[in-house]
Amino acid sequence: MTPVVRSLLETDLYKFTMWQAMLHSHPGAQTEYTFALRNDPAFPLTELLPELERELDHLCRLSFSDDELDYLRRLRFIKSDFVDFLTVFRFQRKFLEVSAEGEHLRIRAVGPQVHVMGFEIFILYIVNELYFRRFPQEEALRDGRRRLAEKIELLRQFSREVPERHSFSFFDFGTRRRFSGDWHDEVLATLAREVPMYFKGTSNVYLAKKHGLVPIGTMAHEYLQSYQAFGVRLRDFQKAALEGWVQEFRGDLGTALTDVVGMDAFLRDFDLYFSKLFDGLRHDSGDPIIWGEKALAHYAKLRVDAHTKRLVFSDGLDIPKAIRLYRHFAGRVQTGFGIGTNLTNDTGIAALNIVMKLTSCNGQAVAKLSDSPGKTMCTDETFLAYLRQVFNHPAVV
């Protein structure tokens, strides 16, 4: 059967941007990434182990082609020395531990961060595609096409009410939990053809290149979490991470992620300096309306014109929810909507909720304190309690 991974370029853009930043600032960091399943699958994922092992072996044989490297070089925020590093890069199988613990699939990537951080997206969509290959394909794709057509029709109806100022736009964030690579490809081609006025890009670099779309992405939780272990005072890790980003990208990729220790703690660190430097903020947990209102109040307090900023929503979105959020904030701030699973795995079969998160850096635990129940992930309860205390973050239950 055709391997799941088609190219090392087929990952989210923010993997490359964070990878470059870490290579330049902390190339010796040692990390651990841990796989987790957050819902109940139709069958134990351990049944996929033999196929998963073969797919991971295939992944570790791949390298970047000259054409792919040339594409990366043309992105103005990607630096030449980073692409030079990628010319010789290959994933190392020795940094992966894959096993069964009862019916639970265990995956750990342990090693130098610049060698293991890239595993995440590939592992997640490999597991997803192997899982969904066991379901009737024709029926799922027929249902998926019907649902996609309904989304497109909803967008066409909505087009009559979108004002000129701060127009509605959305993009694909669905690589990690997609039904399959082929279906992902079809979804993006269809959206680009049918609703180009709203569909503005994808996080998937391979498909952006293939379809002439804009690659979308800046930073993920792992980037900020790493700074919890980089020798700065814990209270200052967010400011250190944001400053590191500014120095690396010098004005490019200016959307900051806000929920590593909660929105309130983030805004306490996001002072006038950062509020002016960054183009906007990304929401990934908690009530999006409350989050957005807090962001607007913060800009107003600092006397920063919110019309010059963008709020990007990316937590469990579908088209109707994105439209509701747009209607709430339209005319007050620029918006963008990153839609994942509902675009690339809406086929009538329950999607897997799987993640692979940074859990250790330089020998110490790191954590994300989510604003949503069930999203906090940490292997050290003592560190988690200390982090909550330092940032005055209540447990979300």
C-alpha cells in the first residue's frame, strides 16, 4: 500500500518556523514529546502497531528534494543556513520509542529538539490515516463530499452580507487529524476553486506548494513551553520566548499564541512593546468570545488601534462557528479562522482526538495550562502546581 507520508515538506508551516528559531537560539536543547489519545477509538490503536512501525521506517528514509528546498528558500522568513541544515537532515529512528501498554499506544520522541520536534505532525497523521483506512472508504468519501458541498453553499449564502472592511477569511489547519492525504488534497483543491474569496491558505506546506496557496502559521505551544526550561526565571519565560521570536523573524510571522499559561497571564506579559510589535493573537482554548473581548480591552487600555491587529481563532472550529465569531467581532478588529478537523475529517466517522506534546526539556518537566478542560498536559504534578502558583492560574475542570 502507498506510504502515508509523501514528502518531508508535508507538515505544518509552524514546525519549520519554530525549528529554525530553536536551531539558531537553543540548538543543544534535549526534549521529550509524548503521544496522547483524548477520546475513545472504535478499536485499540495498538492494532496499528505493525503498520505504524513500517510507516515510521519509511519516514526516516526520506529527505528533502532540491525543489522542496528551493521552495523553502523563497519564503522570506526562512533563512539560508536553516535550509542548508535541511539539505542533510533525516529523521533518526533511534529517537522514537513505540510500544503497546495494554490497549494503549505509547509513542515517545526523545532526543535533541532539533532532531525530534518535527516528528509530531507526521506521527499524528500517520496514526490517523492508518486508523481510517480500516473504515469503508467509498461511503466515507461520499459523505465527506456531501458535507463539504454544504459548507461551500453556506459560505456562498454568507457572501451577501460580508462588509468590505475586515472581510471574512479562513484557512486549513487540518493536517494532523485528517482522514487521509488524498482527501486533504481534494478538500483544498475544492475550496480553492469554489470559494477563493474566503479560503486564503493552508498550514500544510506541501499542499500550499502544490496548489499555489499561501502557507500559514507562526508558533505553537512547544515553542513557548521550551522557554520554561531555558534558564530564565519561570515568571519571565513568555517574555523571553516572545523576545526570541521578535529577534529571529524581525517583524514577520507576528501572530502570538496566548494560552500556554492562560490568557490573563499572557496579557500581563504582553505589554505595549509586544502589543505594537506583534500583528495579532491566536486563540486555542477557552471561550473565544471572552478571549476576544479581553484582547480588545487590552489593546484599548494600551491605546493600540485594534483595527490594525488580527485575532486568529483556531480552537475546534467549523464554518458556522467561524461565521458567528466573525459577526461578533466584524468591524472592530481583523479576524482569521483556522479550521482543522471539520475541514479535513468530516466524513461521518468519529474523528480521533490525538496529540503529541512537549513534556520535558533539558531534563525538566514543561507544561501548558489550558483555558479549556482536558487540554492541560504535564508529567510532573509538582511542576504543574508550581506553574499554576507562579501565574495565578486556576485548575480548569
